[in-house]
Amino acid sequence: MSEPTLKYLEMPTLAAAGGGARRLAYWDWAGASTLDASHAVVCVHGLSRQGRDFDTLARALAGRVRVLSVDVAGRGHSDWLADPMGYQIPQYGADIATLLQHVRAQEGVSTIDWVGTSMGGLIGLGLAAQAAMGLRRLVLNDVGPAVRWEALQRIGTYLGLDPVFDSAEAAIDYLGSISLGFGPHTPEQWRALNLPMLRCDGDRWRLHYDPAIAVPYRALMGLDEAQGRAAAAAGEAALWGLYDNLRLPTLLLRGATSDLLSAETARDMGMRGPCARLVTFDGVGHAPTLVAPDQVETVRRFLLDMP
């Protein structure tokens, strides 16, 4: 199967920006050739990205298992929220928990693995800590309980901006300029990664997310540095508490020059909680895109081949 099916699931909480029911969009890589449709790998993207980030990984997995890549609320084809303060990890986790319950109850899925990049990893960490979610394996892509304040400041320089572009090429160039940490990619890989990040607005192009996703983020970053660091420290302590109680097999990916996940935090994650298996990719910062063959093969082997 070369292309996924776009599906929607109605969410029981929070209204859409236009009022009424709200839908969560997800891309379903399942087909007649899938060997085990009862086994789903759920892929969740970073803060300002969308579900098509995982196309390359999904194609590598889809012949063996079902892959579901989610557009988190306010991104891609998922509805925007009426209340922008809902753009926070607890709500994202509740949305995807509803999706997991749906595919288990209605679509015959019995085994679920999680691949989460950055924010998607934090959502997965929260769900993996809930026994009722029943996750089998967890991949955390360049994220852990401790997130560097400096990286949050960097992300804040562009998150929630609403630039308008005269061409898709100009927009792709812009996205490349704020995504240098992704590491080297061919022009074709850049285009494949970033074209789904765009939406057509008349004869112009805009980013495919609600600019209001930045509202809660700016509330945090609007604190003075001492308050902000204190809030970050409290969040870090809570996340370490969740991580330390995990017992499922966990793979931790890190870009060697990541400014978000430090080498020290990655080392500690290998010695605490589930004792994550760490794989570091040279020439990459935040975050590995799971496009390069060595990155894809690392995840594929962990999910499908390792006992």
C-alpha cells in the first residue's frame, strides 16, 4: 500500500472552533496485504507538525502491521479548538486515548505500540503510564522527562506564527530554515516532509495548523525566567515520576546535537524506569525525522524483530 486512508473520529469533549462536534483526523496505513491487522503502531508528531511526518516509517511497517498516524488537535486535518487553552498535552492524550479505545472495540486491534516524536513522545509517556491503555512497546524520539529551557525558547520564536507564502516552494524553504535540527535531507525528502505542512488559501499558502496552538505555550514562556524554570522543574518531576514507573520495552532515539534532549537525560533514562535502549544519530539535532534508512531500520527492528 503506497498511500494511507484519511479517517476521522468524533471527540466527546471540547468544541471545534466553528462550534459543534469536533473531529480527530488520523491516517490509516492498512490494506489487504497487512499481515497482522490486529497489531497497530500509533505514530504521533511534534508540537507544530502533523501525521504525514511518518510516511516513510509507515511504508516500512505497513506490510507487517497496521500504522495509524495522528493529526493532533489543531494540526493537519483535525479540527481547531474553540478554546485555545485546550491545546495542551492532557487534552491531546485524552483525544488519542479515545482513538485507542475505538480501534480496540470497533476495529479488532489488540496490540498497540507507540512512536512519538518530541511532543508525541510526551503524550505517549503519559498514556504508557496508564495500565488501561495496554501499550506494548514505546519509542520516544528525542524527548524525555527533562526538556531544556533553551530549546523551549528557540521553539517559541516561530511557534504560532501565521506566515503567508506566494508559492509552496517558498513555504517549504521557510520550514527548512526553522528545522535545521532535522539533519540532512535531499530536496525530494524535504518536499515530502513539508508539503503536507501546507494548506492552500486562494492563490497563497499557509501553514497547516491553528496559530492558536501557541497560546498555552506563550503563557508559559511569558513567565519571568525564574517562574518559567520553576514551572518546567515541576513538570519535569512529574514526568520522571511517570517514567520511573514504566515497565514496557522502550527505545529512546536522540539526535547527537539535540538542544532539547540532553545526553545526560538520555543516559539517566537508560538507567531508570524501563531502562530505555538508547540509539544516537550523528549529524542530527532535534529531532530525527525517521526518514533516513538507519533511523527507519532502528525503529522497525525494535517494534517487529526484537523479542
